[in-house]
Amino acid sequence: MTRDLKRWPVRLASLLACLLFWHVAASARLDLGLFTFTYVPTPRAVLDAAWQLLTSSAVLAHLGSSLSRVFAGYAVAALLGVSLGLLIGRSKWAEDTLLPPLEVLRPIPAVAWIPLAILMFPSSELSMVFITFTGALFPILLNTVHGAEAVDPRLVASARSLGARRWAILGEVVLPGALPSIVTGLAIGMGTSWFCLVTAEMIAGQFGIGYYTWESYTLQNYPDIIVGMLLIGVLGMGSSALVKRLGALATPWYRTQRAG
Amino acid sequence: MSSYQPAPEPGRIEGCGLSIRLGEGAEAFEAVQRLDFTVAPGEFVCILGPSGCGKSTLLGALAGHLIPCAGQLTVDDQTIDGPSPQRGMVFQHHTLLPWRSVLDNVAFGLKMQGVGKAERQRQAREMLQLVGLADFAGRWPSQLSGGMQQRAEIARVLINRPRLLLMDEPFGALDAQTRARMQELLLDIWARIHTTVVFVTHDIDEALFLADRILVMSPRPGRFIEDLHLDFPRPRCASLLTSPAFTHFKRHCLALLRHEEGRELPRLTPLGLPDADHPPLRIAL
């Protein structure tokens, strides 16, 4: 712990150095030939823009619509991914019927769904939620399948010998056994669903952080671009950390097991 | 232990022309072949044999995890048609649920019967007391030593008051001292909760120390080649291990097992063949 504390000044200094470089490069309009800082706003301008956004009423509309889209798409993906994953992981029949079509769809990046999604869904709102859902579904599904398949068959046999029936085995043995793997899938899925949402918003949105970032580019409010980028990063990081924290709370045995 | 209710009835086992096939297609083989045997209610029987001889396979069939391909296997005249809390199984390595506390693990069987939380926890505490784990009720299974895990496992099986207690080399992975203590503890528990015990082991000392009767099995196809009745007085203690009568039986068992040396067979498990997809169920000794 104390060793960690001693390392903090260096880490902080590194961050400050980057910030300083950004400031100098942007103020001097540094041109490196391959790329240029000519249009990059200074940290100071970004800070001002951030303050302006955060104190305006628009911020709630942008944040609110982004968060609600992510929440809706992610919640459906989590529910469907975990239940399908448990089914596929535990039943050969479900694996044969459900997995092949999913395997075909899996390599298609969620972003590639955008044009079709706009055509398929009546509102652009729903199409964006769908894109978020597609992004989160596969990491959650595949990790759940993996977790359910890896459950020790001796635990299942033992539970049956103790009188557990089908549903009890699913709830008492398979689900908790797969839970650490499911949590990993949920954390990865959270990251991908943010990534997909922002892309979808840039193309189809009217509100939302992604839309805000893209709109700032078209309106040439360059400091706002960076504010949008930073917001996306903070929100993605925050929600992933939240999922991991909740996951750790749901699997208290897991840490002691690995430590012991 | 005053309020402990006795088991309904220790079970009587009857096997008649029993064969069990393992593996698929051309790989299939009979792990045990045409076994005829009976075990009296309340008897402590050890099945002794070399690794891979099919003794765990027989245990798996008794538990209901494996289905015989020929013959009859009954407990109290009822054909075994699947796992049941009436036939409790203890594996070589514990199968406690890692996500349940020791107390909840022991109470698991009662939960499956729909017993209320307060009542099942009360009974589980009593069982933990019986196996000497009263102070560890709130721990995770992974926080216990190997011997404690097996004690919790035994408590978890016995809370269902089974007619049969099936044990597959339950102390095989423990160190010698712990094993000796666990054997005495098991006999002590068995004196209080008198159920039929079928105990699989390849350790001659262990079989002689514990059993009323030893069935010696030859490897593949597994067949009983000897039926030894032991009448060492109970309660038994460590001094038995050095008595002349014990040595006499030990020599006899060694001779029976010796001419099978040189044949190494892959281990079998009560769940069939060790699955290639999963880590081996049991560590070779």
C-alpha cells in the first residue's frame, strides 16, 4: 500500500506532462507534416466548453438519452444473453438449434447493422437501442455459455444425489457456477454497448453524447468535440466499473477461493 | 445429538448378474461383469481393488449416476433408477458448493425437501457439531482444510438420513495423519447413525480397519474374487493396526492384489470415464 502511494507522484507527473504537451502543441499550432495540431483546441478552451455544457440545460437531454438507450439495449442483451447462454451451455439440443445462427451473426460488427437497423425499425430511437443490444449481446452470451459448460459435473451429480431437481440444479449449481464468467461477459458487454451506441448516435441521433460530438464537428465547435470524447470515456469507464463492482458483490466466494 | 432422529432404515443391497458398460462404440468395455452380491442392512462393506478395477463404477451405479447394461441392482427390493437422497455419495474430492457457506451446504438436502430456513439451519448446526465443525459454519468451503471439507461433505450427506452411505476413496487425497483421524471419526459417526456403508478404497489398511466385510475386486472386467468377513471388536482404535490377526488378513489381501501388478489401468469414476473435456475427476495416487 505504501509502495503504491510512493508511485503516485510519478503517475501524476506523467499525466501532467501529457497535458502540458497538449497545451504547448495546441497553442503553438504545431504542424508535424503527417498530422497537425492546427485545429486542436487547447486544454483551456476544452475546460471552458465543458463548463458551458455542464451548466447548460442541453447536457441533461444528451446524457439522459444516451444513458437510457444504453440501459435499454444492455438490459435486454443481459437478460437474453444470460438465459440463452445457460440454455446453450447445458443442453445439447439448444446448442444445436440456437448456436449456429448466432455464430453466423456474431462476426458482423454492430456498426455494420446501422443501415439495416434504420430500415427495420420504425423509429431511429429503437434502431439505436438495437445497435447497443447487438454490441452487448455476444460477449455476454459467449461468456455465459463458456461458464455454464465449465461447471464441474461432479457438483451437478452431487446436487442430484442430495435431491435437487432440474430447476434447482440450474439455480443452485449452474447459475452460480457460471456467475464469475457471466460477470466478465457483462463487463465486456458494457464497454462494447457504449462503443456501439456512440457510433449509432453519430449517424442516426438527435440527442446523446455521440450526436453531440458529431454535431460539434459539423458546427466547427472544436473544443466541444473533445468534451464529447471525454464524456464518452468517463461514462464508459464508470459503467464498466459499476458492473464489475456489482459483480464482485454478487460473487463473494470467488475472491477467497482464488486467494486460498 | 439428543434430538437426532435415526435413519429410516439402513438399506439392504442386492446385485444380481450386474454388468456395467462404459465408453462408446468400439471403445466400450464392461467395467464390471456379472456381479452377484448382497449387503446386509447396517453393514460396513469395503470394496478393495487396484486402480481402474471398476469399484468406483459399481459405486456410481449404486448412487444412480450410471445405468447397468445387464442384471439387477436393488436397494430394499427397489430397482435403482437415478440419484436419490436415500443414497448419499461422498467423492474423493469434496463437491461442496463453493458459493454456499459450510452451514448452507450442509442444509442443502433439507432445502431441496422444502424444509424452512430456521429448521434446516438448526439441523445443519447439529450435524456440523457431530463432525466437529461447529465453529466453521460461516466459512466458505475453500477456507477449510481437505479433512474439514470431507467432514462437511459427510455431514451434508448424512443430514438426509440416507439408507446407504456411498464413499469413493473419501480420504484418498488426505495426508496419513488426517486420514487416520478421519477413519476414526467416520466409525464414531457410524456408531451413532447406523446406516449401510459401501466404502471404496485401494488401501488395504483402511479397508481392514473400517469394514465388517471386504469385497476384493479384480481389474477389468471387475469381479469379486474374495469375500472377507472381519470380526475385529468395535470400537476400533489404532492399536488394531499392529495386531497379529490384522497382519494375517493384510498378508492375505496383499497376495490377492499382488498378481494383478504390472497392469496399469486408467482410473474410472462414479460418473463413468474421466471426461477429456474436463479436468480428470480424481488425481492418480
